[in-house]
Amino acid sequence: MCSSDLPFHAPGPAVGAVSTELDELYQSIILDHNRRPKNFRDMPDATAKADGLNPLCGDQLTVWLRMDGDQVTDVSFRGQGCAISKASASMMTQVVKGKSRAEAERLFDDVHALVTGHPTGGDVGPLKALSGVSKFPLRVKCASLAWHAMKTEIGRAHV
Ligand code: ZN
């Protein structure tokens, strides 16, 4: 159901040259993260760890997080999945690292809103590349998998 093919060239009415160029840019960002994911490693000294599973697609990720007080000092992930799940995880580790708990939770909300088609206008940095996912409901879980794992860990760190 969820191949490594990206959904952005699904059949449908033409959407105009500008939007197509943007789709191609976003697609190349996603493919690049899929080929060379950032922070793709175990973290032996992590303070939190969570697994993410998306049975609809077969994506399986583990996300590690290290908190120092209120700050996320390191994030990493490992696993296998489609290009969207890996690219989203890779970009998540980049933007969440160094953030406070509140900032990381706000990023979760902004990215979740973006991929479900209700963008908040918040600055999600490179994650904008995932905006096309909202047109493909089955891929929303792929895009948000690592984010849910991260949010679970942040929540646990509250205790
Ligand atoms: Zn997937």
C-alpha cells in the first residue's frame, strides 16, 4: 500500500506551473533526507526512547531523545520505512534539537496541522516540504510517526 514512491505525482488536474515546481523542490528535499537521513543512529545515553509503528505502511522507527532540564540536547532515530516517514524523522531531529520542551511541543502542533491540511502558519522550517502529504490521508501517518514518538518522550520527561 505504501511504496517508496512519493505521492506528489498522483493523477489529477494540473495545478499550475508554480505549484508543480514547488512540488518538485519539496520532493527532492524528501528524497535527499531519505537517502541521507540526519541523526540516523542509536543514542546510548538517551533520557527517553519511544517506538513508532505505522502498520498501514510498514514504517517502524525508534526515536531517542536526550533532555537537559527543559532543553532537548539531542535527538536521533533509526528504523525503516517509506521515504516520507524517514524524511520527516530526519527533519524532525534537525529542528527539535536545541529546542525547549514548549518549543518542541509547538513544532509538533504546527507540523501535525500542516500534514493534516490545516497549517497554522507557524514556522516549521524544512518541514514545509511535507505540506503535499495532506492531500494523501494514508501518508499523514507516515509523516507524523516520528513526531508522535518525540511528543510521547517529551511528555514522559515531564514526570
Ligand atoms: Zn510510510
